[in-house]
Amino acid sequence: MLKAHLGWDGAGLGVSGAEINSMTSCALRPELLALAGDDPFLWLYDRRMLGNSCEPLAVFRPQGMPLAPSASVTGVALSPDGRRLLGSWQRQDVFQFSTDMGQARPALSSLLGQKPGRRHGWTAEVNEDMLSATPESKFVGHSNIRTIKEVAYLGPEASLVASGSDCGHLFVWDARTERLVLVRRGEAFVHWVRDLRV
């Protein structure tokens, strides 16, 4: 069981008013919208269903990731076919999920012990399985501490995963095997490789 303080703004689970660090959509499935921000979750939405409720299709968080602002997600990417989702967590690694394997956002009443907590949220004992999804892959080696690092799929059929690093290098992994295939220094005047655009 995890002990968590969850803010509630009526639209989502996480820190009330969390800032969005990254968002992405998918060309082949334009209804999908993925968001990442100052909470430990990737949020996957179907834009056709956004009406008044703002309910996500699914949320993604690797098991064991702290439920704290220090575990914010700095980058998110969807594969071109919308079947895979990447997230880069601050002070952590890059994780890949199947978009079919996320957790539905649990009902607030099932998460909270109805004990008023600090500020505008509640303190609760939370079953971690209700708030986590099993990643398909984990990509290690880069450093994501100082600035926001984006992630991206590269290559034919999104066969590669790329992310910048605090050390000023670009890291590229094989999306299927998780093997690091390329590390290249960024421009000499660039202190950190932060943003990737394909």
C-alpha cells in the first residue's frame, strides 16, 4: 500500500492544477491525445469524448514510481499507429507502454479514505496496482534531472526511441530490444539536448 496525498480538481487524478510539460497526438489515430505534466502519470484521452467530463481513457505510471511532484513526466510520445506510448520521468528512465494496457482512472471513492488532508486534497491508503501499469520496455542511460527532456519515436515503424540528456548527448535505443544503439554529442554550444522534433 502507498500513502498518497491526492489533489482533486474534479477533472483528473493528480496534483490540482498540475502544469502540462508535454503533449502529443497521433496522425493515424487523431482522436488520441496524450499529456504529461507535474504529476507521475501519462494521461491518454480520446478527444471525441472530452465534453464536460475530461475523463481519460487510461493513465500510465510504472509501478514503484513515487506519487510525488518529484516524479513528474517531462516528455510523452505516441507511436505513429497509436499503439505505443513513451514517457520520460524526471530523475528516472524512459518507459514504453502499450496504449491498451493503461489503468482506467479509479473512482475517487475507491482511492480515498475520506480523510481530509493538507490543502485541497485527501490523504489515502492506495493500492499501488490501481495507479500503475506495467511498461513494455524501459530505456536506461540518459540523465533527466536538470531540464525537461522530450522523447520521440524515430525510424521506420517507430523502431527507435530517442531522448536528450543532461550531459548534452542524444541517446537512441532499439524500441523492441531496449538496447542502446547510439550516443552522440549535441552541438558544442548546447549545454543540454532537450527537445526532439521529428
